[in-house]
Amino acid sequence: RRPRARAARTPQLKIEGTVDLADRYRIFLAVHAETESYDGRRLRPVSTLRMGGYTQVTRGRIALDATWASPAPLLVRASLKESDQIPEILAVMKGKQRDWSFQAAGWDDALIARLEPALDEVEAAAAELGALLKEVEAACASEERWKAESPRLKPKALAVLARAEKPSLLAAAAQLLFYTARNLGSDSAYFEWKGKEFRGPVSYHADQQKLKTFRGEAWTFDALRRYAREAPEVAARELALWIVKDRRRAGPRPEHAELAKRTPWADRFGADADLDALEAEIRR
């Protein structure tokens, strides 16, 4: 018999709870996911609204089910408002408006197996971007050479940009690669030369001012290369943060020790690790 292909399991988020309210009250649940952002030095948590929906109280319980493809620490905000109620409930709820918030882990044990491939992908994309930067810089040795080689190089830049734009568990590193690739791809349309000297991208709309990188630095190939080199380092830090977060969720696991070998904190994840202090160090 031929084996049957199995569809990949779609992750589901299930929120359940009890409330001291009568049936038919409506509560709005807003689910925020916490990802990481990198400012050039520190990793900072960023909370983003990912989904929201109404649930109705039934026998003192509320529930909300949804597809969930974004593993992350969650903040769930529940709101009971007069404006959301039907007339019969509104007539008896005076003074009962309220808000709650809860934190939870928006992932399960399966996440750990996805982290090392995510790091491998960041490293490979950073290497591809670094190689492309080298090619583009060589092609900018003269305006004539750029005109000859840009039809070949511009599609490469778009391919790197598309690769970096894919969702990643190592969001800050992926974002760093994306913005660097976008600086290269988009700004190449404004490359200029003064005689034989390459000036970089120059804006026609701002008094012939040279463009800057997404960090507000002078646009140079050295700056873009530095960003590309930073991405795997940022990814390793994010990986270490994921280990900290999963330790808090499920306690120490053998997989944590193996993953930690891909980070600068391989010897810091012992059974008695101070996770709060380690997290602060990783973020610095």
C-alpha cells in the first residue's frame, strides 16, 4: 500500500478560564506576542497585538480557540465593557466593567527542535548577504562596471531580501538582515559617481544628500557588512533567551544543554542557573 502524506499539524492556541459572571456576558480577549528587537546593542522585548476575539460566558466559563503560528511569550488582556453587551445584560451590569491580564507561554515542547535550524538559516542568510555585498562593492569600482553588472546583481539582492523577510523564531536577527538587505537593494537605485569616485546612494529629493542606513549611520559598504556580521551574533543571543524562556516554562531539559553549545553561554545553564541574571546579561 502506498504511504499517505500527512498534513502538518497546525498549532492551536486555546484560552480557557472561569469568571464570576452570569451567562451571555461578552468579554473581549486581546492576545499580544512578545518578540525581540535589537537596537544595535541591546535586545529588548517588544509586545505586538497578534489576534483578538469575543467570547461569551457560558456556565461561568470562557474559551477562545484560534490557529497560532507565532511561538512567543503571551500577554492576554481580557476586557469587559458595556459597549460590547446585549441590551438585557447591559441593563444589569452597571459598575461591572473591568480588565484582566495574564501571561502565558505560547509554545510547547516541539519548539526546541526548530531553534537550531532557525539559527542555521540566519547564519546562511548572513553569509549570502555578505557575499553579495562583496560583489556589489566590486561592481561599483566604476559607473560603467555597475551598469554592466547591476542587471545580474539586483535580482540577487531581491532574493536575499525575500529570504530575510520570512518569519523567523529569531526575529531580531532576521529583522537586522532584512533591513540591511533592503538598504542595499533599494538604495542601489540611487548610486552615484563623481568622476571615478563612488559616492554611494544620493537622494534627488534632499539636496543631493547622501542616504543613510536604517540606523542613521553614513551609508557605506563597511557599515552594511558590519550589520550582516552582527546578525548571527544576535541570533545566538536570541537562542540563549529562548532557552531561558523554555527553562521557566518546563524546567531543565537535555535539549537545552545541547542548544546552549551554539551560544556564548554554554556553561551557564546548569540546574542552579540564575535565569533572571542570565537573561539580563544576554540582553545587554
